[in-house]
Amino acid sequence: MNESAAPGRVGDVRRRNLSLVLDSIARTGDAKPSRAQLAAGTGLTKAAVSSLVADLVESGLVSEVGLYRDGERGRPGQGLELSSRRGVVGMEINVDYLAVGLVDLGGNLRFHSTVESRNRGMAPGEVMERLRGLVSEAVAAAAAEKVAIMGGGLAVPGQVDEQRNIVLSAPNLHWENEQLDPGSLLEGAPLGVRLSNEANSAALGELWYGNGPADFLYVSGEVGVGGGVIIGSDLYLGPGGSAGELGHIVVHPEGPECSCGGAGCLETFAGQEAIFDAANIPEGSLSERTEQLLAALAAREPHALKAVHDAGRYLGVALASSARLMDIDAIVLGGHFALLAEWLRPALLASLERYAPGLLEPKNLTVSGLEHSGTLLGAAGQVIRSVIESPFEFLLAGKLA
């Protein structure tokens, strides 16, 4: 690919080449390529790369760092990396907490705050107002570190219409067809705020920042149980945009009623509250109940051990069917499943072997290393990826802002 083209298409070629160069810088990570290395890797001329890099540096998307020699002769070149002076605010609304994080273009979490908040049944406007207070902390942190905020990503535990900013269904919040105004959380941000599903965002966070494989099923354990399907390093949403609703796979036809209106769903056995209740953990804050559950497990208290064993067994039933259906041989556990993996894993593996023998190698059942930041990283990362794929649009938005 090169810069020469018919006069009417020069602009389109430059847009594509801006994306090509920025994506190449993003993919090299810590390698910090020089202009000469980018030219060799992309097939563009050195002059074209220099011109494109100049635009990217001027816009603040790319930073020049250090000096590198590409060979024995010639002047050393400057390395290039995604800028740490541009960032996106990741935000999450969940049933019992709110969270925000400031993520720079390189994927570094520069600020992270989580507060417990009982959001079930609360009006969306009130929840958004509470979240706004946390967002203001992230904005202040960005200002203190001289990071310019480009936009934001908001993840919620339910099906969403991101084009119209509508939460179509979030049973555990008791929200149905609720219109949100995510952009109001970051007034003036050039790229606005993008709405997404919590489990899908966590899966993307794992893919981009957690070294996830090219094909895997991410299992999100919160009050509900969600799933994110990654195929060929892309998020698979399905025709209706709701693929991965793992929590509402029926694992026991005669099981208890579920918040979705069905019965016997995985969530009723492996969701956070289902485990707390089965383990006889008394009511309290999320942190208090989690500490008590972990203490009971460490003490080998029978009710706690059985609750987590049953959660693992039923999770294995759901995953056996899901993995067969989607032809996926890698699973990543997140949320409370990651926290409980030590006790959950044996029953889960036994269940998988019982219902889908030979389908999943134990080494391919892994635990997310992102802890509670995966959803924030994925929500912010979707905005960052949109800039990498179409930097010209950001350059234009920046000029219009």
C-alpha cells in the first residue's frame, strides 16, 4: 500500500494508512518501533510513514520515546508508542457495586475506584447520578496526571442497544427498556460514551489486556452469570446481539425460579447470591459476605464446600453444552468464579469430563488475571480500538471539539 492514488481518493488512502500505522504501533506493544521499522513492516515509504507519524504525534495519539538503532549505520531513530497522555474512562454498573477506571491508550489502568452500591430496583437516573460522582474522581485523576480524556465506555449487566443507548433487559437490576444518557457522564469528551454489556466487555478486556487466546468463552460470575464469546480474536454477538447469555442456560429443569422468568437456570445455582444463600452466609455487604464465604471455605465448613461444589458442577453442565455448540476449547473464569477457583475447579472439571469427555483439556480452563478490572479495561478498550481503527475520525473530532 502506498500514498499514490487518484486525486479523488487520496483522502481515503491517507485514512487507511493512518490506521495501518497506528495499529502497527499498537500491536508491537513494548517494542516501540521506529519510523524505519514501521515502513519496513507496513510496506509504506519512509516519507509516507514520517508524514503519518507527524499527524499522530501532533494529535497526541502517539508519543516519541528513546533512541533506537535499526542497523550499524545511520542516525538512531526514535521509538514510538501509544500515548500515555490520552485516555478513556471505563465505567461499570453492576447489581451491588459501581466502578470506574482511567485507561490510557497503552492499556495501563491509571486510576481505579469501586464502591458498593445496592442498585437492584433503583431508578436508572439515580444510579447514573451515583456513578457520576465516581466519574468525577476519574476526571480529577486524569487532570492531575495530565491525561486528556477522549471518551468513555459504560458496561451494564444486561442486553443493550448500544446505538440507541437503551438497556433492553437487565433482570438483576429490574431494568427493562430503560433509556440511558451515557454521554452526560463525560460532557465534552470528543468521542462520547459507549454503552456495552458487562460480560462482553470483560471478555474483550481479557482478549486485549489479559493475553487471552484467539478463541475462548469468558465466564463472568457476579450476582448473575454472563458469558462473552471470542472467536478469531473478535467478539461474537449473534444476529440479535445477545450471544453468550450463559447464566440462563437451563441446567436443572425442575430447579428454582430465575429472575429472567424461567426456572432452573445456571444463575440460580452458580450466581453470587445463590452461592451465599446455599453456604448459609448471612445478609450483609458484598465485601463482608465474600470474606465470610472465603473463611468458611478455608475452614472446610460443609455448607460452604457443598455450595461451591454444586456451583462448579452446574457450571460444568452449562459449559459442556456451550463448548460443544460453539466448538470452543478454552474457557476463562472471571468475577467470583476466579476468586473461588481453588474450590470450584475440581467439581467443574469433573462435570465437564462427565458430560463432555475429552472436549476441554484442564490446562485450557484458566482464571483471569485481571481481577476486577477486566470489565473496565474492556469497556474503555472498545473506545480505544475504535480510535486505532479510525484515527482520522478522532483527529476530526478533536478539531471540532
